[in-house]
Amino acid sequence: MKTGLLDVRGLSITARLAHDDLSLLAGVDLAVGRGEIVGVVGESGSGKTTLARSVVGLLERNVRVTAGAIELAGDVVVAPGVDRTDRVRGTAVGMVFQDASRSLNPLMKVRTHLAEVLRRHVKGITKADVERRSVEVLEQMRITDTKRVLDSYPHQLSGGLRQRVAIGLAVVTRPALVIADECTTALDVTTQTKVVGLFRTLVDELGIGLLFVTHDLMLASDLCDRIAVMSGGRVVEQGSIEHVLDHPEQEYTKRLLAAIPSWS
């Protein structure tokens, strides 16, 4: 593994319900290094989105951390009774959500979206720097007609362009870690392939760490360096892509692979 960035150790999370508590995560261990892409895969309800959202403090109000910790670059940001995620969310950690349409305000142009993020998280940034970095990040997203996109509302862009803008919003503040939560689910296969290629390029060029959450093992195998398989709120298997997919040890992983035609 590359230089340490994200370190999740023994993380347990519980939801408080009316008559009982429900375990969402139990003793999860996971690490992401700089310049590394780690995939978290599993079926719906496996706990992968809860894990992703816990890093940036986006859990529901009735959900609490009961054990373990999350460290970012050696600093504890989440532990029982501790939540320092507001210090890192949007600055050290960027997040890309499943549906770009929901993460973009339909009444705001792309230019305004980027400007708001930069002014909120980059202290003392000038108007000229906002413009420069807005253009720069769209170019990093491999968008050529940057002026048109900056002056467009979300509904005026294709689904693929909207998702690229959403990724741009996550990286415009130059975070060390980006979390992508099922962010290719709503895209067609061709656009998915382009977005996956974009993520790989961004990690290589910027040296960021990427936590890539998906239910799609094939997609994870194309993009990730390492993979963690989740079931029932636990990581049941993790390791390099080659080890987990070519030599799975757990029956759950074998069943997931058996459902993919190329592996069956």
C-alpha cells in the first residue's frame, strides 16, 4: 500500500430505532493510500454507503459511532463521541454522489457552483483565482468547451457532463482524498468507461487517494488497485484486485463473482 492517508480501524456504527438498535457496521478495517484507488463492493444494504458517508460526517441523526476510529493523515476525525469531519469535508476530503442531478442546484450555473465551493473552503481566495481554478478544474475533467459549461445550468448538460462537473466540484479545492459513492450507476456503459478513465487519470496526475464505492465488481476490477468486499456491515474479504477476484477465499465473494458472466 502507498503512503497512508485514510485509516479506518475497528469502526462500528449503530442506528437507534424506536425499540432497538440496529448494527450498520461492525469492526470495519480499511485503508487508502495516496495515489491509490480502493474499491468497496457489495450488495445493497451491505454497509458500503454508511462507511463512505461516515468519513465525511453525513450520517443520519439517529446513527452513531459506537467503536473504532477514522483517521485522516494521522489525525482522528471520527470516534465514539468525536466528530471532526466538518474540518475536512470539502477541503481535505471531496465527495461525489450517485446522482449528479441531485448534487447540483438546478437554479445555479456551473460557474456559481464552483465559485461557492471555492469561497466556502479556500480562505481569502480572489475573484480572479476563482475564475482560474474553475476553468482549470473543468479542463482536468477533460471538458474542452469550458466557457459554455461554466455558463450552463445543469439541465443544459448531458448526464456525462453533469457527472464530470460533480467530480470537478469534489476536487476543485484540491483535497487529498475523494470518495465516490456509486457515482456511475445512473450512466450508460460508454459514459461509465469514460468516467472510470477520468478517475484513474486524476489519481495518477494529482496523487489523491480514491475510495470508490460500487456494487459493480467488473467496474471495480477495471479501476481499483485494491478491493474490500462488504456484507452485513462487515468487510468479509480484502486485498489486491488480482488476489480477491482471481483467488477469492470467502463464499460470499465467490457468489458475487459467479453472478458475472465472464467469471462464471
